[in-house]
Amino acid sequence: MGRKRTFDEVSRPTPARRVVVALRMAGIAGQDKLNGIFSYLNEGHRWSLAIYRTQHEFTPETVRTEMARGANGFLVGIPGADAALAEIAKTDAPVVLLNIPSEPLMKRGGRVAIVKSDAGAVGRMAADALLSQGAYRCYGYVGHGTDSDWSRERGIAFRDALTAAGFVTRMYDLDHFRDDIESRERLAKWLMSLPKPCGILAACDDRAYDIIDLCEEIGIKIPADIGLLGVNNDPLLCENITPSLSSVQPDFKEEGRLAAEILERLMASRRSGGDGARLHLVGVKAIVHRETTLPLSNAGKLVQKAMAFIAKNAARKIDVQDVVRHLKVSRSLATLRFRELQRQSIHDAIVTARLEEVRRRLASTRDTIERISADCGWQASNVKHLFKRRFGITMREYRTRQPR
């Protein structure tokens, strides 16, 4: 039998875990992620936080000092903190990375996880939002000047969604950049060459601001000539420029809350080696329309209502009649408007949403293929065929290609 605990040992509260949080707070993303962490702690978890806001604060010496103070875990989302992350990799401390890579930690494995905004979901929802307006002759994507992974992934998903809807997307990306320095003349020439009106997704709100500024200079009207979406929905920027910027709003708060929840599990685990990093994707919270996108027509509002219902309920075995019932219009009208603006049937949109949920769960969970198929409303044999036909690889191959 084990040693019997005394009354003092039983009644003494569990000491708070010391957690190091390194997040860039300059924009809305870092602030919302920190709010998400606080939201998790307010559920009753006891942490003592040490917070660092810049890569100049979060250094290898910082890591060594925090380890000496008894740090139990790290939440890190500061770009450019490679040296500090390499120092963490020398330890067995649990760590959750938020939207940043770290090769030393990937090699170390053990109690490591990655929480990322789903760049693919950003691109696909942006495509749906612009398509649903039913006003554009063409579509374009303006990537970030550094050609970062998140920018490239958003652009590819945006392009693929529009290709599936029958449109060609014009990409302003790596081929247009030279040594990461933006050429205003090159971007201006590209914007002038687009058939108008054109719907454009910018990689982020800052990039969208560049487009607004340049369009004013060269006489392109927004939203009459170009409908524009940014990403991040930073109200300080989006609501205080002219015209005000429509934007995709990733669920940054959920990223922070989920990262904290995962770190708590990793700190409680005694396993410290062998496993690779597990990737967890967090989707989009909303599309916020302001002045840079055209006001929705009645048909556009109908289609957006349908798409929102499908996105929320696709895995619950809904069919076309369920969507029509939700819209409270005739089936013929719903079918007509949907084909006009989405270039696909309501049934195809339901199948697409269910397949996307399958793909998300393959990437972010350890559930079996049979369990995922059943939860998304299919028999495994049926979804395997559909998945291979849609994405060109098997479900098992897709899962093995995801970062671990």
C-alpha cells in the first residue's frame, strides 16, 4: 500500500502551473488569442502566467531563466523567435505553437502541438462570400509580399474553390515579388489589367489597405470596379479607412482557448518523447461586410443564408429539402438562385461541406476513418470513393501527409 496522506497534504491546494505565453500583441490576432487563453483559465484552471510580447523579449536567455523558475509549459506565437524555440527544444517542456513553425521542436517531438488558423477555410469562405454577391466578371488573389505559407495556402484554397465554380482566378503572388520588396508599379499594372468588376481577396487586412491606397491613386473605384475582402477583421484598421474594409474573421479567440486546453493536457501527460507534433486547425468565425464589398442583393442574401445553414448542419445528414425548408421559399426558386450565384446545385454544396468536414477531422483528430465517415453522415465505403474522386488521394494518404 502507498503512504497514507496527512490532512495537510489532502487540504493543501494544488500549486498553480507556471506557463510562459509568448504572443505578438500588435494586432487583433494576438490580443484575441490571449483573450482565448484567459477564457480557458476562467473555466477553473490555475496557471501563473509569464507573458512576453516581442521576439526581443522572448530570447534563449528568457527560456533558460523561465526553466530555472520552474516553467511547466510554453504557448508560443511570436514569428521570428527561432532561437528561443531552439532553446525550448533542448528541454522536455510541453509546448504549443500558434501559427508558427519550429524545425527543432518538430525533430524533438514529445509533448508538442501546433494550433493554426485553417488557411484553407479562409480561402474557401472568401470565395463563397464573393461568389454569393453574383456581381463579378472575374476574381483575383493578392498574396503577402513575403509569400508566407499561410498566404500561399489561403490563395490556393481561394483559387481552387473558384475553379470548382467555373471561374478563373488571377493570382498576384510569388512570381510578382522581387526580394520581398513590393513594386507599386507592378501591382498597379496588374490591377488595371483585371476585367471589371472583379472580386479580390487580399492575404490580410494590411495587404487590402495597400490595394485601397493604390486604387485611389490610379482611379479604380471600390467597390464598383473591385470588390475587396481582407483577412483578420482588425476593427482599428477596417473601420477607420475609406472605404471601410470588408474582412474574413478567423476565430483567433478559439485558437487561444484551444491552445491552452491542449497545453493543459500535455502538461498533465507523463509521456515526453517519441510522438510527433499534432496539428489542430481552427476555422473562420465570420465574414464581416463593410463598404469594400457590394451590398447583397435579395438573391445573394438567400444564397448566403443557405450556405450558412449548410456549413452548420451538413454533417447531420441534411438534404436539399431541409435547406429549402430553412429558406422558406419554393424549391424551384432556391435551386435557380443557388445555381446562378454558386454555379453548383444545393446537393453538391452539401456534399462539398461534408467532405470538407471529413478532411478537417482527418487532419486534426485521431478518430478512425469509419468513425469520421459515420459522424459526417456516410458509410466509409461511400465516402472513400467520393473523397478520392474529389481530392485525388485516399483518405488514409491525406491523413499521413499532415504534419504530426
